[in-house]
Amino acid sequence: MNLTASAAVRQPLTLHWPTALFLGSFHGMALLALWNFSWSALGVTLFLHWLIGGVGICLGYHRLLSHRSFQVPQWLAYGIAVLGALALQGGPIFWVGWHRQHHAHTETDLDPYSAQRGFWWSHILWMLYPRSGFFSAQTYAKYAPELVRDPFYRWLDRYYLTLQIPLGLLLFGLGGWSFVIYGIFLRTVLVWHSTWLVNSAAHLYGYRTIASPDNARNSWWVALLTYGEGWHNHHHAHPRAAKTGWHWWEVDTTWWVISTLQTLGLAKNVMMLPANFDKSSSLR
């Protein structure tokens, strides 16, 4: 990416209308949930929030593909990536590419969603006003080269939107339009804002256990909404660690899934904290 920090700051902000219309339409459709409520539809939302948001994004796109915190068989990695693609946060190459940029340049002008530019920038505005150079084939080749080389991930990056069609047909067959509204539109919006809070709130509110150059923080309520991703100070201190909740009260359900996969022999080379690492210090 041939982009300097000063050049990134000077870029004019131009609204990307396709993204704005896409996000706006899903938020509008999600409001229809108010007139289509049923307990079973709500159950579908909660289950898919965990399956697609928790397993697909938090475990798959984030800890598995972005940070290589553990390894699973290729067929399982592909399946988890499909779940991540169903979250409508972009394909795996796109997601991993900008996330690795975030870690390489945290809270600087080369961070795509730097919290130094304010809560709303890091939460959503960085997508509505994308800066050139951050989302390009050249950038992906630099930050996610192993995914770019994989034909399946390239296919998923191109066609991830179409996966909503079979999911929508399945939900309609199971419960009609209420399942579609709750299982696609409401679920998508809730997963969006849950995971976006890691970029925004978890860089502004909470406590810090580890001194670090960035302002990543541990937020219990963000962690509950994102299956453990809210222990963000821990994550930035040791990005490859598969476990982000270091103390018994720091609930990390994504780690529970990884641990279960490890017990079943499906997860190997699970990255842990250094054996001599002191977790007792605190910078609250």
C-alpha cells in the first residue's frame, strides 16, 4: 500500500453511496421485526448471532484466519469461513486484510478504523467514507497473501453476498417471513453493531491490564456481546493468543469453542500466553 500517514489524513471524505444504501436498507428491514415477533423467530436470531457472529466472525475470521491462533483441518476452516461470510462483513480476504492493517498501524492514520478519529469513525463511518489505498488488491496481497493464493477464499470474497439466498430460502421454509426478517435482517444488524463495538467502544471504555502504545481496553459488556472479543487490551497485547479472557471472571465463550475443538482433536497448535507471563498486574 503506497500510502503515507500524511496522505491518508489529507484524503477528502466522500460518501460511498452503495455502502450507505446497503447498510441503510438492512437497518430499515430490521425494523420490520417489531411487527413480526415470535419467540421462535427471536430464538433463530440469537442462535444465528452466535453461529454466524460468534463462530463465523469471532472464531473464524478473527482468531483463525487473521491471527492464526490455532489450526483446524482445511475442510473445517472453509466451513467456518462460510459462516463468517454469512455475516455480511465482506469476504475473508477483505476482512483479514483490513484487520491486519489495524494491528500493524493501531490508532494511527494508517489504521483503517482508528479510534483516535472518534467513536463513530471507528464504529461505522470508516466504511461509509472509505479512504483509497486501504481496500485494494495490492493491499490484500500484502496483508493477507496466504488467503489471496487460495482459490476458495477468492471465490468466497467475490460471491459471499449470494450465500444469503440459500439461507433465506431455508429460513422461509422453516418459519416464513418472520424467520427471514429475524434470521437475516435483524441478526445481520445485531452482529454488525456487536462486532463494530470492538473497534469503537473497546478502544475507548474499560480497563487496561497491559501497558501498550494503543488505547485498546477490556470491556465486559462488549465481551458479552462478542463472545469474548471485548477483552481487547489483552488481545492487542498478545494478538496470537487463542484465549483473551485471562481471569476467571473474563468470560470468553469463543475460547470455550476452541478448547472443545482441541479436545475433539480438531484444533491443533493452539497459541497460548507465554508460560512465564504475569497476569496479576493491572493498570486500571
